[in-house]
Amino acid sequence: MILKRRLFWMVAILIAVAAIVIPLVSSNYMLRVVNITMITYICVLSMFIVFGMAGQISFAQAGFWGVGAYITAILTVKLQLSPVIAIFASVLGTGLIAAILGLALFRLHGHYFGFSTIGVVMILNGLFQNWKPVTGGADGIGGIPAFGIGSWEFTSEMNNFHLILVIVVAVSIITYIVQRSALGRSFMAIRDNEIAAKCMGVNSYKTKIIAFTLAAMYCGIAGSLFAFLTSYISATTFTFPQSALYLVMLMLGGYNTLAGPVVGTLLLMLLPEWFRFLQEYILLIYGLGVMVLMVVMPDGLIGGGKKAYESIRKRGWAKQPSNDIG
Amino acid sequence: MNLSAKEAGQSSPVMILDKLCKRFGGVVAADEISFTLASGQIHGLIGPNGSGKSTALNLISGVTDMDSGNVILDGETITKEASYMRARLGIARTFQHPRLLKRCDVRTNLFLGSDLANMKKHSSPFTLEQLMEAAGLRLDLGDSITTMSYGQQKLFEIVRALLTNPKVVLLDEPAAGLNTKEMERVEALINIAVKNNAAVLLVEHSMDLVMNLCHVITVLNFGRPIAEGIPEEILSNEAVIEAYLGRGRSA
Amino acid sequence: MVLQLIIAGLAMGIVYGLVAMGFVLIFRAVGVVNFAQGEFLMIGGFFSYTLTAQLGLPMGAALGVCALIMGLFGIFFHFLTYWPLRKSWDITVIISTIGASIALKEIATLLWGPAPLGVDPIVPGLAKFSTVSIEWQFILTIGIAALLMGGVFMLLERTYLGHILQATAQDQYAAALIGIPVVVATGLTFAISALITGVGGLLLAPIFFVTTTMGGITGLKAFAAVIIGGFGSVHGAIIGGILIGFVDTFSGAYISSTYRDAIVFLCLILALIVRPQGIFGEKIAEKV
């Protein structure tokens, strides 16, 4: 308990310090990288919910990210609605679409659901790419205004940084709460043993849909933030490989804890920036690195770190398990 | 050892199984299985391997769909209900090989049980401390499940089942693979269930446990009930002896 | 016109079939989806460029050399992605193959450059049948692919080696118990899968440009073919591939060339909803 409280304050202080320091020391370019990283983190969190917790592989997440972005773009640019309405619409709209898809697709079991999500992202991408009257087709949608509440506008990179940071913190807290709730436990029960879950009163069909919808809503808000940040969106961003990237980030960081998405996203988004001199080879190293890491640390860096920590601790304390069977 | 519990326990029927039938292709797994479970009673379900005992549990808990027959719980026919619904209505079970959440910690696994209890209207007489004590498990809530031995995992699964505050507890070979001390703990847990008026359906191969604990025993062979009665009657029943063929028991 | 579409559809379809077959062979053997399968196609395409345009080999020789190299590559790939993770959770192998697909694309970019490469047709010119003229390369693609598929079938059904591969695919543990060296069987399966997919790339190369992205979409469409045909069924993969080839070609011509990809995946979802086990697949129940 004491450890948890200390951890909480450490994280809170870290975030507060980051909120103040990062904009001061970073160039506009670096700040943009940070902003995109945070938006990506929200999408990786969505993968954490649907796959890390509920065990359902979904390649649709980048598609939902796009849905969120396009809803905001369409509402602000074509319908001239306020950014606040747009962000809410993105969250709710993406959630609604996911819920409807979930109703149909969770009738499928095991691998088949995952395969269908490949279809979903490909179809969504096809729509983004070709539905000219609504999504602008290959031209995309430009001129998306900055986010604003009333007369308060978030035009600069730093404004966006603070806006996105607030949402990141909020979404992380929501995820933390879900993880420790009965809903979160029902997700994990489905992941680890669906039959046991059902025999423990979990309506797995409905619960999977809830997980899928919640995850999609995370992508929805991430998409909206992305649209406001970059003021131009196009279909080439919201693709199957992008979804695969979220999955990889989750697995690299660790799929079983909240710290996993943080580590995974930071690693894959910021490392390329720090190793710019390896520019040409970056993707190659990334691909090979993923392959190696899966062999060496299948629980991700956090999971592997925990195991290493446990084995060091056990050796240090010579701890005996205290059960008296036999 | 526990025949006095027969008098002590309440005896109102809580679950009625009416002619449950199930075929898998050409194999008849369940052939008009019928019996009644009463609250506070331990009902044994025995039979040679392949006689349909696990199938019966799967049909009752809703894991397998039945071809025909009815399951009635507290007067309500729940035959059409999905397994999660039956769990919410008060059926809890364990499995031959423990179905625990291997990637979650002890807390998550246990609270999954109490989450179900919280869904029910009446408060639960089962407490975590009492159950863990009876099971002999001293675990930290943050521990990983995988540190437990097989026997501990089986006991853990029974604890989880009882935490749900069930009306009916289905136990699928809880003693299989356990040593004597662990079997004693299984008995202790079953007694707690019975003391709190749950009905226990015990599928077992360990005759010691069955004869000691059960108030009533139903014997299955090839999916069909061939005998039902108190332990002494079953031991001397010719049809039963024949079904087991050569498994002589000194009574 | 329709005949030309049919031939083109059949040619595309049979190549999808080769890739789909590649997917299924690996899945049946080790139970994992190989997300780098499309990149096998890409590598085959690049090898075809190197062998014909750079080294000047005639098509027949190029075919043989390409097949051999792809087979060896498959074994190499097997030891890099599957073998170290054979006892781990499925998703780790999937992630590893995703990493491999990225790495392969980058290696291709580094070795051959980012620009699309053109390859001469296997056999140039048109075949003339009374009023209709069809490109020879389509006919040859269909022919070579069919021969290759037939060859794999013969191997699996009629030879001792094939039976070993099938046995290992059905139950690795039992196969090991009766003395089959599992690593040889799984390695060989990957080799065959890479070989046929790579040759598919070689056949496709002259029809489209060879690019680092050619594996991506084609791989996914072949994957859709596997599912529609029946996940785990080799016949299903071939039939599914040909079906997808037709859907792809005909919807591109008659409905919309821009939506053709989306339509393929719409078919995938519809197929999953209507009949998830595919045309030839079987429903698998879980043992409790």
C-alpha cells in the first residue's frame, strides 16, 4: 500500500514537471514529436484494453483512429461546428460504430474475430481513400481549425501539448480504474479462460463488445486530437500497418501492465529521433529488434523487467513460500 | 464420518435434473440423467470412466448444450439459459483441470468470485479468510497464480467457487491428484459449503471421499443412471459392482 | 473483353492461390499466421528482377534458381521466427513475423533501392485465338502456378516425405514420439511455403512493377482468400485464391477501380459472418 502511494506521487510529480519543462526545452519540431507520441500512446492504450486486458486481437484500431479524425475534420470544416462538439462526436461516433461492428463480429470466435478486424481496417481505409464527397478521397481534408473552448484557442504546439497531456492523463486514469474494477477483471477472465469466465457469471459476448467499444472510443479521441494538431488528415495515415505498430508497441512494452504501453510507445517513437544518424537503418533495426525481443522477453520489457527483479529479490532474501501442504 | 450431517442438514430440493440427454455423434454421453439436489446435502455422482459424469456437469452448468431434458433451479426452469446466466442464478463449479486466470494475480482470480457474489441480492455467508484458512492457502493477494502447486490450484478453485455465494456447487473430481492432507482440506471446504446450505454435487473417483461425505449417491454407466441411494446401499448394489467390473471394495 | 478479364482474373487468382497455399501450409504445420507471407512474394519479385534483368538468365533458369533460393530462405526464416518461439504464446510468433515483414521490406529497400523496378514478361507477346488476343504471360502464369500446386499436392499426398509433413502438422508431439524429426518437418514446410510464394512473386513481377509494397496488399488479399476458402484447408486456399482473383479483377473493371480492395475485404467480412469456417473448413469445438 505504501509503495502504491509513493508510486502515485512520483508519477504525479513527474507529469507536473514534464508539463512545465518539456515545452521550455524543446524545439517546435521536438514538441510535435512529443505530441504525436502522446496521441499514439492513447491508441496503444486502446490496444491494451482490447488485447492486453480482454485478449481480443484487433487490427481495426488505426481505422477507428481515422474515424475519430475524420468525424472531427468533417464536423469542423464542412459543417462548421465547434471543436468541443466535434471532439465529443468523435468519441461517441467511433464508439457507436465499434459497438455495431462488435455486435456482428463477436459472433466469431478465436482467430476469426481478429481476421475480421483486418477486413474492418481495410474497408475503413478504402472508404477514407475513395469516398470523395465525405472524406475528400485521396486529397484528404485540410484547414481543420485548432481546438478551442469558447474564446480560448489551442493554436500553438505548446497549447496542443498541454491539451493532449491532460487527455493522456485522464485516459490513463480511466484505464487504471477499469483495470481494478469488476469490469476489468471480467476482461482478463475472458482473455485467460473464457469458459471459466462464463461459469463465473461473465456475459462474454456483451463484455467483449464493451471492451471493443471502449478501446475504439480511446482511438476516437486520439483521432480528434490528431486532426486538431495537424490540421490536415489523409487516408495514408490510417492503415493496417499502423494498427500492427500499436500491437507491436504494446507487446514490446508489456501487455499485462499499464506501464507497458508507456514504455512501448516511448521506445518506438522517441528512439528513432535520438538515433537519427542511423536514419536509413532505423526500420531495419526496429524490425530485427522486435524479432529478438519476442524471443528474449515475450512479456515485453516491463514483464521481463519484473521477472528479473523477482529473481534478484528471491536470491537476495532467500524467501520461503509459506503454505503448509503435505 | 459425516453421516450425521444427513440429519443436521436442511433437505429442501434446490435443483431438479429431468432426463438430461446428450449425444456426441454416435456416442450417447448422457441418457436420461435425472436426480434431485437438496440444499445442505452432498450428492455423489460416480461411475466408471466415460460414464458421463463430466458431461453431466457440463450440461448442468450450461457449458454444453443438451439435446433434451430440463434443469430446474429453485422452481425456475433454466434449461434455455446460457452458462453465465446459470452462474448468476447460483450455480458454481470447478473443473477437472483447474481453470484459473494464469496471467492474473491472486487478487484478480479471487475477486472474480466475489464479483459474482456482489451481483446477487442476498449477502454472502462465505468469507475469504474462512475459506482460505480451510484450504490451507496462505497467499498474498499480489502473488502470481503460477507459484501454486497443482493441489493448491485445485483447492483455490474451490475457494473461488464458494466465494460466489452459490446455491449449488458442482465439483469435478476435486481430489484427483491430491495428497491426503489436501484431500482433508477439500472435505473441510465441502463442509463449509454444506453448513451454509449450498447443495453439493460431487463427481469423484476417490471412493473414500465419496463414501465418507455423501448423503446420497447416483451411479452412472454409459450415461445412464443405474442406481441411486445412500452409500451402504450403493456398495452392495449388484449393478454397480458389475459396472465397475473387478473394482472390488472392502466395505 | 470478358474472356480477357477471366484470364487476367484467373492469373491473379492463381497467384493469390499460391500465396494462400503458403499461408495455409505454415498455419497447418505450426498453428500460426505468418504476417510476412506477403514479403515472401516481394522477395520472389526482386529475385526475379536480379536474375533476369541484372544477371540476364533466361526465364526457365531464373525460375529454378529463384525457387531454390526461396526454399533456402524459408528454412532460414523458420529458424529466425518460429523455432525459438515454438513453445511460446501464439501472439509472440505473430509479432515476430510482423517484425520480420518490416525488416524484409527495409532490406529490400537497401539492396534494390526504393524505386519500382520493371521486369520483362516471362514470354512476350500475345496469343491469338480467332477474335480474342491474350497475353502469353497470363497463360504461362496460370500454367506454371498450376504445375507448382500440383507438385506440392503430389508431394504431400503421394510421397513418404509428404506424409511426414502432414503427420507433423496434425500432431507435433505424436510425430516426435514416433521418431519424426519435428524441426526438419517444420523447416521443410516453411521452405515449401516460401518457395511457392516466391515463385508467385516471380510470376507477378512482369505484370506489375516490383516494389517494396507489393507484398502488403497482395498478402492481405491472399489471407482473405485463405479465410474464405476455409482456414486450414489447402484446397480452400486455392479455390479461395481464384475466387478473390476474380472478385478483384471484375470489381476493378465493372464496379470501381478505387474501391476494388475494399470490396475484397467486404467479401471477407460477409464470408466470416455467413460461414466463418469457409468453404472447406470444419467447425472446431473446444473440449471442456
